[in-house]
Amino acid sequence: MEQNVKELALLIQQAKSIVFFGGAGVSTESGIPDFRSSDGLYQSKWKDPPETVLSRRYFNQKPALFFEFYREKILFPSAMPNNAHLALAAMERAGKLQAVITQNIDGLHQKAGSLKVIELHGTTLSNHCMSCGNSYPLEYIINSHDVPSCSCGGIVKPDVVLYEEALDNTVIEEALAYISSCDLLLIGGTSLTVYPAAGFIRYAQGKIAVINRTPTPLDQTADLFIQGSVGETLDKAMSLLDLSGKN
């Protein structure tokens, strides 16, 4: 792995425009479970599977059960950025990283200090009334009982893209513009099996480096594949470049 880290550091050093594309594996190192790992949401003893509970249909038909699951399994307000988030923020401050494109909804990239974050699936940090459009912070959802409601009586919905909902076209276009124009695409913490987001990778024109604990479809074709921790790998690479990923 040490040789791979040196190769990654060299790729980062040589690149003039880097974009990071990340998935759930970035946040698991902050204690936020993903869907498919041994302790992920699919191992939950919840009556309905996560993809059913987190669908728009389920939200519409069973909002009380949706929010019960959402508060218990999706919200992690005390989670803190890990070495991956911190390294990426440092890379941005150094003028190397142009954008973070994330499938995560936890806001940890911003908490770490990243300024340009494209959230493909929205965020848990903001919410809106479906009737009047009023905005509400995360704390409002946490402290609400049953189904959170607006002062107008409407239901307050998280600004998260649920299953059966389409990704925002403006967000997609921005993500693809960054991916297609960078000379190094760093991919981390994602199995690259969830579409449509995984399909964005084919727009990359530059070099590709993948960091993931498990194999991905790009392992054989990427310029570099490192099987391991995203946080540990990025932190070591940044240290070799004399760029600290820690505050």
C-alpha cells in the first residue's frame, strides 16, 4: 500500500485540476453506516427495507413511519469529519481540488471546511415546507414529534433526494462539467454500482484514481486502484506532499 500511496501523491502533485467523487465509504469512517456493509442499514431489523422506507411513495403514504426511521437511522448530528474530509478540504485550500461531488447527505465535507461541494442526493441539514416553502434547520426535524409540520400546517420534508425521485438537473450538469474538465478524478468510498450517479464516471477525460475497501468495476481500468481506507490513504498522501489534512 505504501507504494500505492506514493503513486497517489505523485498524481495529486502533477494534477492541476482535481475533482473528488465520493460515496458512503467516506462517511463510514465518521461512524455513519452505509447500506450494504455488515453493520449497514440492510442489516437493520426494521420491518421494511431501507430503500422502501426512504422512497417518495412511502413518505407520502406512511410519513410517521418514514420519520421514525429517518431520525433513528439517517440522522447523525454529532458525527465529525474524518481524515478523508479533512484531507480534501486541505487539498482545496492548496488550490489543487476544484470540487467535491458527493452521494452523501450528512454535510461533513462542509463541516471539514470544503467550500465547493456538489451534493447529488441533497442534504439532511436543510428542510422545507411542502405547502409554503418555509425553510427549517436539521434541529427542527430532530426535535419534532411524529411528522414535522410547518406553522402553515404543511409537512416539512428533508431536502434529500428519496428513492423514486429524480436528481436535480442543475446539480447533474454542474457535476458532469467538473468531472469532464478535471485532469485527475479521485473516486473514494463508493462501489460504483448505484445509478445514475455511478454513470457519471464515464465523462472523465483525465486520469482516474480509485480508493475503496472493496473492489469496483474500475479496478482494472483506472490509472490507480488502492484497496483500503479513504481517510487513511488520503491523509498519508497529503502528508507526503507536506499538506496536512488536519486542522
